[in-house]
Amino acid sequence: MTTLLPPADLAAVVGPVLRPGDPGWREEIAGFNLAYTPTPAVVVGATSTADVATAVRYAGSVGKRVAVQATGHGLMSDLDDTVLITTRRMTAVAVDPAARTARVAAGVRWRAVIDAAAEHGLAPLSGSSSQVGVVGYTTGGGLGPLCRRYGFAADHVTRFTIVTADGAVREVLAESTDPDDVDLFWAVRGGKGSFGIVTELEFGLVPVARFHGGAVFFAGEDAPAVLHAWREWAPTLPEDTTTSVALLRLPPVPELPEPLRGRFVVALRFTHLGEQGPALLAPMRAAATPIMDVVADLPFAAIDAVHMDPTEPMPSWDRGVGLAELPGAAVDAVLAQAGPGVASPLTMVEIRLLGGAVARAPRVPNAVTGRDAAFSVFTVGVTAASSVEAVAGAGAAVVEALRPWARGGLLNFLGQAGPGRVGQLWGPAERARLVAIRERFDPAGLLATNVVIG
Ligand SMILES: Cc1cc2nc3c(=O)[nH]c(=O)nc-3n(C[C@H](O)[C@H](O)[C@H](O)COP(=O)(O)OP(=O)(O)OC[C@H]3O[C@@H](n4cnc5c(N)ncnc54)[C@H](O)[C@@H]3O)c2cc1C
């Protein structure tokens, strides 16, 4: 470990330094999840690794915790009285087509990588929404529509630059042999923001230019038929196929196509990388009468069509769990909480099929959770239409109803949770290793993160 570097003055920061009430303050702290309004003591609009290091050293010298925000898609606390580093100005993307890698700065969203990689017939392992930040998503594991073929995004990371709590800048590579770097390379890929602030990330791209996929929508009343058909069909799919199914209670907004507007529907999501797409999907198309079918041969740049996630900021609350299996009784348990005839405040209850490459450890092991689950269940509710208490209660009830089949879960889909519940995502040995690494790199608890591993 390095010793603490000398304190820094924020005057050295190139980007804006804002305090409450300053012009631009509100825009600078705004995040995608409007359920939380960050109330930091000061915001540093970082433009570089040097700005991040200066902000971390300043925070250490004035005894304040330091937090980081790229897009606010993962905002889960008010970050009160912190030094908040916003990375949105750090937008460099460099694709190396020969090496099939991308190197991105901390503020990059997936859309920029998707577009840059597509020029070379390549794709990143982005998730359901291209608006999500690359670093927050990847350090939390990162499970997307190609996951069963290629695994988690974190499995493809080859190197990163990180500013640790002592203010030091470290280059950490897959090939690193220094014991501290080996530990960081393992922990940051899956353990998220507890070990430092990542300022650059390099990862592998995959040779995917097009896919066969999208979504088939059914009326909510058909949810029992669709979900039971899906639970039998999904595990039979080859690894080049990824799927999920979601109960959606959609708002009556003009942005939604007419068949979905203001309705309770079931969305079957499908992504296939071979020639068998229509044949594989046929049994599900026959499970009930589709009300909308937008599955097609598409360029990877159209990957957002699979999940059709919201793009406008909104207040939301979420919670998830992994499942060892999905027997009929588990589907019935979900339907009893959020199926037809239930006045659920949950906007979405989603079940993703895992397995395939998701279940296999990467070449260089990492701390990603959820590998041993067969399914991931995720609940989310918009807390503008219903109270936080109602949404939280309904989400917790779904998770509780699935307890007999629960096995671990995905850090990115855990939702707000205390250290105990976060820590349970790992086995005892891995959890102890993560805590030891965090205590070694951040003994004073300088880093304010919403996923505290305990
Ligand atoms: C609409 C939507 C769709 C999603 N789809 C998926 C999906 O398909 N698959 C999936 O796996 N997840 C998904 N997620 C979850 C998402 O990956 C996490 O919420 C992720 O943390 C968001 O990262 P961000 O940088 O965009 O958000 P932010 O709120 O800016 O950051 C969230 C957290 O990420 C960490 N972080 C961010 N930047 C850094 C950094 N530079 N260094 C260290 N830590 C950092 C910090 O802990 C921070 O608190 C989705 C979320 C939303 C809202």
C-alpha cells in the first residue's frame, strides 16, 4: 500500500467546483433516479484522473467522505455532506478494432461505446439500457442481452485506472502480479465502488454486428399462460439466446405505442445470435395471442429495442433476488403478488434467464455475484404514482414469496440494502476477502458507496 499523499486544494481542479446555491448546482447533482436528491457539501466536476485524485485527497484532508456519480442510474442515497465527484465530463472512448477492446473514461455511457464499436462490427456487453454508465454497470457485474453467450461485462475487463482512498493513481491490469493489484483487479470487477474511483476502464468487445431479437407483448390477463410457458421453454434455449419476461404496468403516456399505453402487459424479451431465431421463438409466440410483436433482425445499435427501458429520469425503488430454479410454484408465487387482478404498485417484475456463460468463471477470477443462480428476479416501482412504502412493501413481498427458491443475486439488481444483505451475495471466504481488501485500501472509510459490503 502507498502512504497517504499530501492534501490537495480544490483550486487545482480543472473542472467546475460547485457549492450549494452556485449556478449550475442543481444540474450537476441531478441523476436518473429522482427518488433521491443528492445533498453533498461540494461537487467536483472532474475532467481527468488528476481532477479525481485531487478531489479524493481534498476530501481526506477535510475529513469528508467522497462519492462518485456518472449518470445517477444507481443513485440510492442522498450522499449527504460528501465531496461528490461527477464524471460526466470524462467522455473519451477509444476502440481498438485489432485488439477488439474499448478504453473509456469514467463518465461514458454505453450508447457511445455501442456506436463506436459498431463501426468495426463489434459490440460491448452493455445492458438493457444504453443510457446507463459503463463503469457503474461493469463494476457491479453487468448483465445484458448477450449474457448467456458471453457472460458478465466484468468478465471482459482487461485493465483499469483507479484512484484509491489515499489519493494514489494505480494502473491495474489482468496481468498484474503485484499482490495489491491482483486483489484490486479481483474486487473491483464485481464489488463495485468500495475500493476506489475508476477513472478509465478497458474491456473486450465481441464480434456481434447484428442480432435477431426484440420483444413480444401479451395482454396482462395472459400472464399465467405466458409465464408458465416461458419457465419451461427458456431453460431449453441454446447459449446464443438470452431471454427475460416482465410483468409491466405501463403509464398512459404518448411515448408508448398504443397497444401498450396505460396497460398491464407481459413482455417477452429475446436476443438470438444465430440463424434459428424464428424457430426458437415460435412456441412462445403461440403461448397466447401477442398484442405487439417487434422481434426482427436488427443491428446491435438497436439493442435498446429488446427491453425498451425508460429514458427520462424518474423516481423509482427497486429490489431483486436470484433463484436456484423456477418451478411452477415459484411462477404462481409471482403471479399471486403481481399477476392479473392484483393492484400492485410495481411497474415491473422481471425474470431473466441466467446460465450459459453467466455460470462460468472468467479466465481471471473476479468478485461478480449471481453466477450460481439460474434466474434473476427484479422488481421496480415508480414512486411518483405510489408511495415509497407501498412500492418497497410490494417488492419485498415478491422477494419473500420466492424465498423457497432464492439463491444469491446480482449486485446491480439488489436494490437498496444494508451491509448485511449486500454481504450475503458472496460466500463467507469471498466476503471476508472483499472486506479485507476494502479495509486495506480505505481504512478510514472515506469512500461513500451505496453498496457497503458487510
Ligand atoms: C434503466 C436501468 C436499466 C438497467 N439495466 C441494467 C442491466 O441490464 N444490467 C445490469 O447489470 N444493470 C442494470 N442496471 C443497473 C445499473 O447497472 C447500476 O445501477 C449501475 O450502478 C449504474 O451505474 P451508473 O454509473 O449509470 O450510475 P451512477 O448512479 O452514476 O453510479 C452508481 C454507482 O456506481 C458506482 N460507480 C459509478 N461510477 C464509478 C466510478 N467511476 N468508480 C467507481 N464506482 C463507480 C458507484 O458505486 C455509484 O454509486 C440498470 C439500471 C437502470 C436504472
